[in-house]
Amino acid sequence: MVFKEVERIMKANGWAPVYRIGFQYHYRKAGCESPAPIPDLGGRALPIDILENLQKITGLSFSG
């Protein structure tokens, strides 16, 4: 799964970008304490460990 796909899922579930550091975007949702970082790897697939970390933070499923 690439950055744009993850970003689309997160935005559809109420997550909004709050800031960017280099190629890393940070998203936040009302009621959640910590921001969810997503690296934009220029069209390459995100590593599975990053997707698993995002699932823990957001509670969303990024498989498929």
C-alpha cells in the first residue's frame, strides 16, 4: 500500500494533516492523543512495520 492509499483511508475516517517534516506527514484526529506519522516514499509501498504501527495508533485496517 502506498502513501496516497493510506492518506485516502485516513482522511475518510476523520484524520487530518497537521504538519509535515521532510517527507513525513503527521495526521491527527479529535480525541486521539498522539499524531500518526506517514512517510511519503515517492510511490513506493510502505513497509509492513509502518502499516502495523499506523493500525495501532489509528485503529484502522490497512490490509488489502
